[in-house]
Amino acid sequence: DRAQKHEAVTAVNRKIMGEGADDKFDYPADAQENPFDAQEQVPGRTTDLDEFLDAKSDPAEAAARTIKTPFGEVPVSFDMAGYLLQSKQPTGNLLGRILPEDPVGFRRDANRPLEESADLRKTIEFKVALNEYYGVQNDAYNDWAKTEGFTGVTGYFKRKMNLPRRQFNELVADAIESPELPFHPAVRRAADNQAKVQRDLLRKAQAAGVKGFEEIPEDLTYFTHLWDGFKYVNANARYSEDVVKDLLTRALVNGTEDMNEEAARMIAAAMHKKITDSGMGLDSGAARMFNASQKDVIKDILVEENFMSVDEADRLMKLFDVKPDGTPARARRRLKFDMKATVSAVNRQTGETETFRLKDLQERDAEQVFTSYAGGMSGRIALARVGIKDETTFNRMLRDNIKEAQEIGGLKGVQRAEKENLVAQTLFNAILNRRMPLAADPTSTYARMARVLQDYNFLRLMNQVGFTQLGEIGNAISIGGFRGILQQVPEMRRMLKRAKNGELDDPTLRAIEAATGVATDRRVNQAMNRADTIDVFSEGRGDWIDKALFMLAPAKRVTADISGMAPITLGLERLSIRVAAQVLTDVAFQSRKLSQKRLAGLGLSKEMSERVFGQIRSHALTKKSALFRNKKLRDINTDAWDDAEARDAFMLALARWTRRAIQQNDVGNLNIYMTSTMGQIVSQFRTFMLVSWSKQFLHNLKAFDVRTLQT
């Protein structure tokens, strides 16, 4: 792991400082600048990035991260959030405040509110999207499967297997692209819902100001392209690289109006190189290239995502100005593929001539495509919300961190800043659903075997873990005391029950679930879903490892259910978040007190707290409690709130409170070594306990109030 970390640090150096950077931490004052920084060098000109950096508040010191001893300061926590928060550079500290979710949950000045973190925001946006998606997808698949003959006990188990679900999802992909064709009503229902959820993610990205998404039109017939790196490698071996590039070139020329063939060939070659080198497809950042219409934006994406050098991109942009007949082309154009493109090619393994389709290079399972798309998009939305609207901004911050370290701490400071940058890059990649620097290539045999081992260990060791979850009832009680629990007992049936349309009976929980994704894990963690909030999408190979993973995935879900882990966690999360909403309602109506320290730990400043409480008093539906001297919350009624910022702050506070009480781990809560493949294996069943050191023990030591005693 130490060698891996050294290599990862060097790779981040080269990424942000240019290929000349080495592991000697030699950073001249005029170190290579990113080409996009050219605009920032104009004297007297203020950029959006400068304003973003200047607008951020003063550095915040982390709480309870070290203790003084005769031998110097000794760290008492190991999480990535704390490591960045201890940075002596303003930029490093800023990265620690806006990227990871701090497990301790307080600053050294406990009354200073926590900023919104991209880490937590990504988790919320991802779960909300998946919850909305699976609210229709699961029922639609079951309806389709039953009409296909998968009925009875045998049919039930067949429905849980991969093949029929994949067949259904490929039909969904076709239905999205071809709305005029007749499809099974369940297929059409799933296709319409997937298109709608993807449109909603696009709107959120545009509202957040994600660079490259500003002018993308809403097209409900567009099926996101998820290029499969393994299929590229297979096609190279079967037909040759030139054949693959020719197919990509033909598809671009046929699909894009007035496309110059030389330009199409340059893009095809760049795509081929990027996908085969990385072993993965294009994520939502690279895919922006096929959604943008302005040449300058396309050029920026090509350079930022490492498709081309600046000179190559400039040459391509000149080709864009000329039509195939040599006449001037329109200034604006969107790159599109002809999805029906094919070429005839000789299979080098059999000697036979075959038809090679563009779709043969793509993942056509709509469920896998959506999971990958939603993971990347929710990450970009989250980063934009905290001010990092593109990779250029992030790379500039990494360079600034190094330069500040040079000025403040010399060589020793630069060495520390390099490790900080590696931590920041790890968090950035995790938020975007990209492979983290210390992790193995998820398409490699090593990484996939590691996943098999972890799945097997889950089945072997987690059969009774549900009973241990009951211990967290103490944290649930500490939120609102026994009074808070007793008030919710009559509501338990409504908390746990869903109506026929899949929505919860309890209106408050329904609103909170839709806004935060809390207590949706059982619905969104599907057996065939190969991505999560920490891992990255891994393409299938069709080999015995894939078959083992497909058999283990449904078994894991059964284990989680029969062990009690999934249902007990679900019940505790819904109970906790309902109690938390009641407590904030009590504070709003002054029948209960909550210290400013506790509110700050939830991210609520004094001013924002008053705005939230004002909205609760004005719009929440309550009734007089029969047992206690307070108003019992019947419906939080957030649809009627006229302060959108207060509503968002309220939901974020509830998510923070619940994810701590019924502990969920965020990426920033982990140590960087836990993100390596071997680290994930070693810490698989220990992560919860290790994170609880900071998320429970150090948090409550810093709070040190009556609630700490109750907990």
C-alpha cells in the first residue's frame, strides 16, 4: 500500500503540474499552468474561480484530531476529512471543508456551522435518483416477467437471475431510443420513467451550473452512451483497431450534420485511445462532449478530459469550420452518432466476414447505464453545489495548494501538501464514481476476484448481523428522548407501510425520502446493480467471475433480509428521521431547546435556523399532543415552503442527523488506505467500527452535553 500511495502521489503530481513533475517535489514558481488558466492571467480581470475562492470564509480548524504529548502532537483520528482540515494552506483547508463529510461533525469552534459537503450531497442526489428510478423499474420488470411466463415459485427465482432482467433492460434501451415502436406496456413504463429521471438530473446539473451542461436540450429519446472498454479490447482483437476506428468515424459522419471526415477520424482515434487505455467507458464528464454545441466548450472538454492536447484540439476546431464540400460550416453543432452504423469486417480468429455494429461497443443494459449515469451526474451536481463546477477548477485548487505550501512550509510543507492532494483526488474521484487512485482497475481480474471474496465473506459472516443493529436504538432515543420515541409509536405502521403506488403512507416521511433518499437502501440496492456510492461501475466479462458475482448478488440480498439487517435498519432510519423532524418542530414552537452547537453540527447557522423554524411554524401541519405539552407533527408540508434554501438546509440537517444516529459511512469518513482494493478486503467488516470512533465517540466528546450522556 505504501508503494501504491507513492505511485498515486506521483500520478497526481503529473496530472496537475504537467509531465515534467517528479517525485522530488520540485515545484518552480512558474510550474506548468493548465491551459484554461490563461484567462486568469489577464491583469485586472476577475474570474468566476477567483470570486469562488475569495467568497469562501476563513479556514476552519478541525475538532479533536490530535492530542498533545511529551513527544509532540499525536493524531487521534485517521479519516480523510480530518487530514485535509488540518492543512495549513487555505486551499487545502477549503478542500477539507467542501469535499468530504466530516465524521466528527464539529469544527474546533463548535458554534461554527458545517458547510455543505460534496460527499454528502452526492450520496443524497444519487439515492434520490435511484429511489425514483426503482420506484417504477422494479414493478415494471416483475409485470413484464410474469407475462413472459416467469410465474410461481420457480418463476420467482428465475426473475431474480441476471439473464431475464438483462433482456428486459435491453428492451427498455430500445424503447427510449424508438418511442414510435410498439413495446410491452411495462417496458414502455420503465423507459418513460428512466428518460424522466435522467431529464431531472440534467435540470439539476444546469441549475447547479455544471460546466458543459448549460445548453444541452431535453431529449427524452436520448439513451446515454456507455461505452464498454472490454468490448473495445475484444473488437480490437477480433477485427483490428483500424476497423473499430473506422466504425466510430462512419457513425459520427452519418449522425452529425456537415461533419468533416478528418475531424470525425480525429475524434474516433481520441475516443479509442482514451477508452482502451483506461479500460473503462466514458463517464458523465467526458460524455459532455456529445451534448455540447459550442466549439469552445467542446474544445475545453477534449483537453480537460485528456482526449487531446491543446494543439490537437485547436486543429480539430479549425476542421469544424469547414463542411465536407469545403464551404464554411455553421458555428454551432452537436456531435451525434448514427446508432444504426455498421461495417463489414473479417473476424481474424475465424476468417469469416461479419457485420460489426456500433451497438456492439456499448453497454445496452438500461439499468447499468442509468446507474453509471446517475452516479456521475449526481457527483457533478454535488461538486458544483460547493463551487467546483468543472475539473479545471479542481486542478487549479490542487496547484494552489502546492504553491501555498511552498510559501508557508518549504519542502516539508510541499511533501505534506502532496499527500493532501492525493486525499483530495481520492475524494474527487469517489464523488464522480471514478476509480480512486489507490484502488486497482475495477475491470482487472484482481479487483473482480476481490469483489467475489467480499461477497462470499458477506454471506459467510453476516447471517445474524440484524440483531446487532438493535443496539442503535440508543442513538435513536438520544435524538428526542423517550418522549420522542413514544410519540412516534402510533405512527410506526404508517412509517413502514407503502401504498399500492409505492409511496409511503406517512406524508412527512414521504417528503423526506423524496428529498434525501434516507431509508431507501433496500429499494435501491438491487441484486443486478453493479455500482454504489463508493465503488465504481464494473463492466461484465461473461466469464466464471461474472457468473459467480451474479449468483452471489441475489444471495447477499436474501442474507440481508433474513438476517434482519435490512428491515431493522430500515425501521430504525425511518423512526430516527421522524423523531428528528419532530424535535426540530418542537424547537420551532419553543417546546424544546437545541443548543447552537448542535444546530451548527447539523449545518444550521443561527440565521438559517430561524429561517427554517419560521417555515415550520408557517407551513407544517400539527396537532396538540395528547400526552405531552407540544405540537405533534402530522405533515412537514415542504411543498408549501416558500424559502427553498431553508427547505434544503432542513433536509440536509435531517440527513446528517440520521446518518450519524443510524450510522452510514461517507467516503470522507474513511482512511485513504481503506480505498485501496486490499484495504477494502482487510477492513470489510471493520469499517463500521473504525468510523464510529470519530462519528460517535469523538463527536460526542466534542458535544459534551446532556445528549452525549443519553447516547
